[in-house]
Amino acid sequence: MKTIVHLSDLHFGRHDETAAECLLADTSRAKPDIVVITGDLTQRARHRQFAAARAFLEKLPRPVLVVPGNHDVPLYDIVERFLGRLARYRRYICAELQPFFADDEIALLGLNTARSATFANGRISRKQAAAIKSVFATVPAGRLRLLAIHHPLAAPVAGNFTPVARAPMALEAITGARVRLVLSGHYHRALSGDLAGSDLVAGGSILLVHAGTAISTRLRGEPNSYNLLRVEPTAVTCVVRAFSGSDFVDADTAHYTLIGGRWTRHQPVKMERVKGIEPSS
């Protein structure tokens, strides 16, 4: 079993310093095998914001796999937006825009979905779809295959939300590569499942996990949070750790098992304390 800390949407420049310090302490206690950050490390891709993000990343447990988000592309500096693009991100955070991590249990690929031509929405290119197939083709059977992107394959909640462009093409590549778990962010909402209301469920074979905003003050009806994942080839437990104002605490837990090629969610058993009897552990 592997432990994954899934962070997203840090938005340095519009972040909560107390939440950031508590997050560092909480992730350290979790002792993860890897930390995954799915984009929007900064609010406006300014040098000082990237410097603050880098200082934060250096304090996280290692290893760390990061992909950029749309906020990591300069917005108001037009020259830098269309010519430099992600140059500041690559200078301060990570030069690799297609990071890959593998050990004896998991294989994790990160892809950049941020584009200069759009302000908020993202896209997966044909070259990236081909990379999904080629990278995972070298992964031995039996390892859990994961993909990390900023923009979700499907909107996490009803409303004015747009999935990543070319999602059907990406889905075809993902299912062909036998990727079972897709991590994303962008909407500042914590949610996991196969999004049954979407046309991208792929028969339930892909588990979609969205992270809320870890430390940003740009909240959308939910507190700051991150996902703490315990993963095996055929089982995933996703715990949403939410910020209470002074610490991160368990807010929701979802258990999934891969049965017959489909993810099935199991409701957690609620143990009630009976006087004189301690709940079994």
C-alpha cells in the first residue's frame, strides 16, 4: 500500500499563511510515499509568488510531482504569456512539464493542461494523448497507473464548469493505457468517484479524484482541503482533510474497490460508542 498526498490550487499570492503552515505539519505527519500537486501554485504567475511557492515545496516530504495550472501562466503580461508561457514555472518550480514517477507498486504521469490561448480552460493535446499510451506501455502489469492533470476530465459539480478540452480523446488514451486513477483540481471542490452523470465514466473503470484548494483564500463554498490517498492496485481510500481554522481534520472518507474492472464505492462503517464498550479498531 502506498500513501499519496494530493494537493491542488495553492494560489500563492492569495493564500492563507496559517493554513500553509498547518498543511506542512499535517503532510509531514502523514509520511507520504509521494506528494502530487495538480496545478495553480500561484495566483498571477509573478516572480515573488513562484518564489514563495518554491520555498513551500522545499519543505514538503519528498518526492514531489508537480504539474502547472492556468494561473501559472502570466495573465496581464501579454509578451510573457504568449512568448514565455510557462518559463517562470519551469525556472522556479520544475523544468519538466511531463513528470513521471514509478516504483514497485504505482506509476504516475503528470501532464500540463494549461494553455496561453485560454484564460481558465485547459486542453490535452494529441501529442500528450500519445504520450499517455507510450509511457504506460513500459509499465509492468500489476502496478496501479495514475494520471495527474490540473483541469478535470469531467466537471465535478453541476454549474458553469468546463471539462478539459479533448477529454474524449484523452479518455480513449487513458483507458487504452489502463490508467485507473486520475487526479485533478481547478474547481476548488473536493470530490471522488466516476461522475455517473457524465459521458466520460468509461464504464466505471477510471476513478476521478478532484482536490479542493489547499491554502487559497479563494474558497467556493468549501473550506481549504487536500486529499490523503491510500492506494493499492485494486483498492483506494480517499480521505478529504479539511482546514478547521487551526488544523487539518478528516472531513470525508471514501473507500473504493476495483471489482471486475469497475470501481465500486463502499460506505464506511460508522462505529457508535457504547457506554463501557470501546469500538473495535
